[in-house]
Amino acid sequence: MITDLREVIMSTQNIHEPQPLLSALDLRVWYELRRFGFGRAGYVKAVDGVSFELAEGETVAVVGESGCGKSSLMKTILGLNVPTSGSIIFDGENLSELKGRGLQKYRFKIGYVQQDPYGALPPFMNVQTILEEPLIISGLGSRAERLSRIHKAMAEVKLHPVEDFLPKFPHMLSGGQQQRIVIARAMLREPKLIVADEPVSMLDASVRVEILKLMHALQESHGLSVIYITHDLSTVKYFSQRIFVMYAGNLIEKADTRRLLENPLHPYTRALLAATSDPDARNADSFKEVPPGEPPSLVNPPKGCRFHPRCAQAIAGLCDQQEPINFEPEPHHFVACWLYQ
């Protein structure tokens, strides 16, 4: 009888166990190459076996140098790329199975903050038209309802007075104001997830902290999940709860932000941190050691660990032959590196 009762309690706990908002399982996104338009010439393996989970209300930073696959991962999450294999589950739905109206509804649940605010805003539209357009496409009720939602979003991104900004065109706004409009547009349909692609890299240093604080305040007040795409580790500590480090199409290290910044385990992560700009003027003339060479081709990535040709700690006969699995040297700190086997 006691055993039966325990089984009932355990099954009830499993039923109510919170599920991740977004999960990717062995996700691959390969772009086909063709020779002069005819015949297959191979694939660009932009995302190659990526798995992770994102909880509701959580902010995760995906970091890595240019060409590592961050943007391809982002576009796939947005529903712009079709996965070659693997799956993305969002709010209980498999993205690969969504078509037509179902895919449109999925995209309504996700907001997108672009890297270049001026390039993201149509120069021939004023602010009101820019913000009203996605609401019209979404089929949101009356014009009064749309204007009410626009006013609310602009107030939340601190553009006051709202009436002064509505008739303005993008070229009449500063870079910071343009990015606030982009963020307001992302918030209009009350999304569950925001994907922010290098949202402060095009802004002046003095404005970057303001925009990150704004996004953090919106994340907390709305309970949003956020995926923050960046190559700059100097900003992630102000905004993210966890960090995923990406290299050559793979996630090679995952950990809580503080834990990873204080104790990076993968040689590539340590190299990224060493390359982070130092605000201390006394260190302006110092040169930091960075790995030699360039990131590998994603058409023909190296066998084994993809970082081994640049790694001073590579183990001959292992790192150059076998792809590393995920190890957990510390609780909730995962690293794909044979040094921790």
C-alpha cells in the first residue's frame, strides 16, 4: 500500500514538472552547395548536432566568433530555416510539423530584435506605419486597438512623448531610438520568446548599457524567454543567466553565466575570454595570447574535435580522431572536450 502511494505521488510530480519553453534535439541545418547550378557539391554544415533547452523566463546567450553558426541557429528558431534533421519543440509543438497558418501562429509568439536598427526599419515609413504593419498582418482588430497597443509598447521602451515619435521617419531618430523602435515592434504581439541578434553591436558604447537594461526590464516584467546572440562576452554578464558557447556548428560549453566566466573549461572559451576587450587603460599595450589559425571550413570540418587544429592542449590520437561527447566536470557545467573525460 505504501509502495503504491509513493508511485502515485511520483507520477503526479512528473505530470506537473515544468516543461521547457523551447528545446532543440540533435539539430542540424546544412546548406546545399551546387556546382555552376548543376550537381551537388557538398553541404555547409552551419548547425551540426546542437541540443539544448530554454525555460520560460530564462535568458540564454549564444556566443562565438563570426561564422560559427549562431545566425543559422537563430533563423531556424525563428522558422526561417527548415532543419535538415533533428527537431525544435516550442511550447509543445514540433516546428518541423508546422505549415501555413500554424507556422504563422508560431512566428507570432516570437519577437525578433535585429542587429542593425537602421537597416531593419523601412526608410519610407514613419514610426506609426512601421509599428502598425505587423499588427495588421496579424489580423488584430480595430485601428483603435492597434494604436492602443502601439502606445503601450512605445511607453515601455521609454520613447516619450509617444505622439512626437509616431510621425517621424527612421532617419530622424538616433541609433538608440531606432533600436528602441525595433524592440517595441518585437513586443507588439506579446511574444513568449525574444531572439536578439547582436542587439547592441551597432550602437555607441554609451547607449549599449541602456538598451541591455531596457531589455532586461522587459524580460522581467513580461516573463519573457530571451536568446541573446553575440560575439562579445563583455556584455553577457549584464543580461544572461546561462551561456552557450558555439564553435564550428557545435555547442561546446554550456553553463551558468557566472560559473562560465569565472571558470571557463573549454580551451576555446578561455581564448574568447582572453580576446575580450579590457577597459583598463593600463593594459592597452599588452597583447593577449589567442589561438593560431582560423576557424575551420564548415564544408569540410576537421575530423574529431573541430577545435583541435588550433588547440595547444589537443591529445594526439584522440582529439584529432573522435568527436568529443558532453562531459559534466561540475554540476550543470557541460563541456565537449576530451580533457575532462
